[in-house]
Amino acid sequence: MAATYTVGGTAGWNLNVDYKTWAAPITFKVGDTLLFKYSAEAHSVFQVSQANYKTCTISNFIKSYQTGSDSITLTDATTQYFICGTPNHCSSGMAVTVAVSGGSTPSPAPTVSPAPKVSPLPSPPKPVPSPSPSPIAPSPSKTNRPAPSPSETIPSPSPSETIPSPSSETSPSSPPSTPPPGSETPSSPTSPQAPPTSMPNSAPSTLYSGTVVLLSAIFLGGFSLFY
């Protein structure tokens, strides 16, 4: 435990005190405190080197105190020297030598630093959903129209249905050519899927034309025989 010692005891820091006798039985340690009690109007305290201690010189002093109640803590394990700064007081005996042994210097109370703030771990990035492929619209396929079936083909008119040219009706010199019996070419057979499509009004006109041709032939033949 650190101790506090009043320099000079009850006499304090004053004249006519034997400070060597006072300091001899005390073991000063690092952390102890020296208390100088004196009259500030009459005395002072100077901490000096060993050379200045022997010559009572206060020039180039280490520290000086003049409050009349000075507390000096011993921080170094060395011999320290103190004298009074008033002229002739040091030579009159107001000087003290303090041999400080290596003691445990009271360490200051540890300062508790606040715990560092731990930043929360960043959350893993959310996976970005890949864009779904857009449905590809089916390309409009060309509609293959089926070829017309043979049943839908309009058959060409047969030779028997062909309308004779007008020249055969008006020429008096040449007899009309009548087709021999059985010479009519049958119409081309149509597909069995559907009956042939007859052209409207073709049969009446063909019958009418045949009748006119027959009458004309009879008339012209009789007229020729008459002459």
C-alpha cells in the first residue's frame, strides 16, 4: 500500500530539523507521497539534481513548489533531492534526500473500452429469377388447300352436244351431213364419285338445232327432186 509521509514529522518543513535522522528509518517506495507543510511566506520547495543539492543551488531545478502544502508522489525508483529556495536555508539544514526503492507503481484503473459494434452480416443476395422464355407463337403455316377431286371437275361437252355452225344450215348446195347411226361418240365417262354436271339449257338447244337441220334437209331434198 502506498504511504504518505509528512516531511520532518510534526516539525514539518522548517529550520532546525535534522532531516537525515527523520528519513533514515523510512523505506520509500514508488507510489508513496511526500507532504511538505510550511509557511509559504518563509519557505519553498525545489527538486534539484545531486550536484545542485551539494552546492545548495536552485538554478536548473527540476520542479518547484510554493503553496505551503505540497504533495509530491514518488514515481521513479531513484534517489531524489529537495532543498528550500530561500537564501541560506539550504545551508542551514533545510535539505532532504529520499532514496526510493523499486516498488510497484500503482497502475491506473483500467479503462473499459466499449465493445466494438459488430455489424450484422449482410444477408445473401436474393437470386434473380431468370426471365422465362416467351412463348413463341407458331408461324402461320400455309393452308394447303386440297386439290379439287375429280368429282368437282366440270366435264367437257361431248361431240354430240356441239352446236353445228350456221354454214351447214344456209348452204343450199351441199346436203347436210347427218351423222351415221351409231357414230355418236359417247361422252367421256366421269368419275364414279359424282355424276357429271350438265350445262343448263344445253339439251333443249341441241334438240331444237337437230330438228331444224332435219327439216331443212327434207325440204332441200324434195326441192332438188322436183327439178
